[in-house]
Amino acid sequence: MSREQKRKLIAIGILFFLLTAVSVGWAAPDAASSGGYLSGYENTDPRPSQLSWWSTLAYLLSLLAVFAFVAVMAYFASKFLSGRFAQSSSGAGGRILEHLPLGPNRSVCVVELADRVFMLGVTEHSITLLREITDPEEIERLHRQMLGKLPADSVFSQQLRSIEQLTKRIPSLFNDGTYRK
């Protein structure tokens, strides 16, 4: 999607949101001027009036418009933030190819620096060179794996993976939709 198409889509969404919000105001002008929200209880006719159907429909449309607006804004925010965080992981001449957390404040990282690939052990107080990777096939596999990762996928997919890991750790809560006491 080009930048111009994104702008048009956002403009259409905002216009739809505003039109829906204005139509809610037009749907019930009598309710505000007739004495408040409790004045409707004096009506003895059990059938809903045509005005209530229109206001309900306008209300539902406005809810859908707000939901769509929030979803679109969340999408663009995640694209923007993932681009910023993806740029921070690659510095001048170096980049992180793999990262494996091993526990609190401990991890193993595969880093490319100056056209060489290193495996580093990282703790809170030190960084230790574990080995240099010299196998060309392994280096090519790491590059392909890194190129296969989408920048927008990083933050959101990490959160989803952590939820999946939680469901695997606590399987009795999520089996057959039943809760065991």
C-alpha cells in the first residue's frame, strides 16, 4: 500500500466516523428536549417507536466505526513502533541475527560485526565470546532466517509466543474449556 492510499483510507475512516457520530445526534433530538432520559418511561405503548430503531442502528454503526478506527490506528502504530525498534537492533556495521534468552539477565546472541559472525554469551555484568561461526552454510541460514522475519511481526509475535508458552505450561486451565477447582 502506498503512502497516498494509506492517507485516503485514513481520511475515509475519519469521515465515516464523523458522519456516524453526527447521525447519532440527529436520531434523537426529541429525547434531549422532552425532559431527560426518564421521560421515556411514561410511554404506555410496548412496541418500540421508529425513532428508537434508528437511534439503535446509529449507535451500533458508531460502535463499529470507532472499533474500525481504533483497529486501523493500532495497526499503523504497530508498524511505526516496530520500524523504530527494528532499526535500534542493527547498529552501524553490526546486527543481531539471533537472540536466545536463557533466564533473567542471561542470553546467547549471534551477532554479525565487520563481516564476521560471533556467538556471544550475555549476562548482566559481562559479554563473553563463545565462538566465531565460520561455516558458510550456517551463516547463510542465519541470514535467510533474519530476512524471513518481518519487522512488524517482531513485537506482536513475541507477545503471542509468550501467551502460547503460558498455555503450554498451564495446560489444565485450558483443556476442554473447563475450569478445575
